[in-house]
Amino acid sequence: MSTLAKRLQETMERAGLTQAGLARKASAFGESVSQQVVQHLTSGRNTTSKSLVPIAKALDVSVEWLTTGEGGNFTVKGGGANLRASKAMRDNARDAERVPVLGMAECGPDGWSLWNGDIIDMVDRPASLAGVPNAYAVYVVGASMEPRYFQGEMVMIHPGKPVTNGAFVLVQRRPKGDDETPLAVIKRLVKRTGTKTVLEQFNPAKSFDIRNDDIVSIHRVVGSGEA
């Protein structure tokens, strides 16, 4: 293994970054960096990539130090302020690699669940939500969507992805009173009109309408399973 690959791997580990995470962070410095490039550099297959400049910036080190070991490792030099800044960068990097799991609790016989919006867990970010800052996950409540989604299964939500007919969605409904908790369900979207949204469930099979005025948000489900 080249000394570049070794230093790169060690610096990534200290920063708490995966290959995909480093690629995304380096791309923020103006040049697209792929995970494959990072993989080649960390395996020693490439030692002269032009992507070393944004990668070094993302890791808060110099290109000279990465390639030769000289010039100083900015992450570990410069006193307590730099060390605290480096820790904050590592914490932010770890946060970028995680997705919050928001709480839903079973509600009444109509199938709607209480939506408290509290973060009950943090899980690894799947590829389907890479670069989506407001993504989140929830645990499925009830058996109404079996055999597609099972009770207790985790589903990933992409708030910015277009919602189309046939998509699986998490719908948040406006509470009837100001002091009541909002409600939410995971269903399949049949269609939307100017006044209503038609949703479908599988178990038992049925569809129902909800007025668009009663909907707070409707977000797309993009995957399931433990991240």
C-alpha cells in the first residue's frame, strides 16, 4: 500500500468518513469526486488524481502532506482551537452519514398513527438518500400495507422527491384541534385531484379519500429495511 493510501485511510478514519462520505464532502469544493476515485486512492491504485485537491480540503489537510508526508497535517497541528474544529468537522461528517428516525405510535381503529415528530433513533444513510439533508425514516405501524411493508419495518422517506400516482407515501394529516397531535399513515397513492387525495392499502384491501385541505405533507417512501 502506498504511503498516500495509508495517510488517506488514516485521515478518513479520524474524520469518521466513509469513501462515499468523503466523495460527497470533497465534491462540495467545486469539483465532482466519485466514490470510485476515493476507492482507487485508498487502495493505492491511483496516486496522481486531480481530485486530491478537493479531497485534501475536505479532510482539512494539505495535498503535500497527503502525497509526501511533509508540509504539516492541519488536522492535528495548530493548538486546541484547531483540534476542537477538527472534532466538530468529524461530528458533522458523522451526522451527514446518518438519518433521523421519527416517531409514530399506533392510534385508533381508522388506521391513522400519532405523529410526534420526535427523533427516536439515528441510522446509517442509504444510497437512495445521499445528499438529501431533510431525509428521515419511520417505523411502520400496523399491518395495513402487508405484504409490501410489515409492522416494525423501517422505511426511508425522501421529502423532496416528486410524488406520483402509484408511489408509496407517508401522509401527515392536520389535527382537528390545535391541542391535538397530528396523524400520519403510510399508503399507496392512487391519484390526486384539485380537492382530494385517494390512498390505497393492502390489508384489508381498500381505498379512501382525504381532503387536500386536511393534508399537512405527503412525502415519498424510497426504500425499506434496516439501514
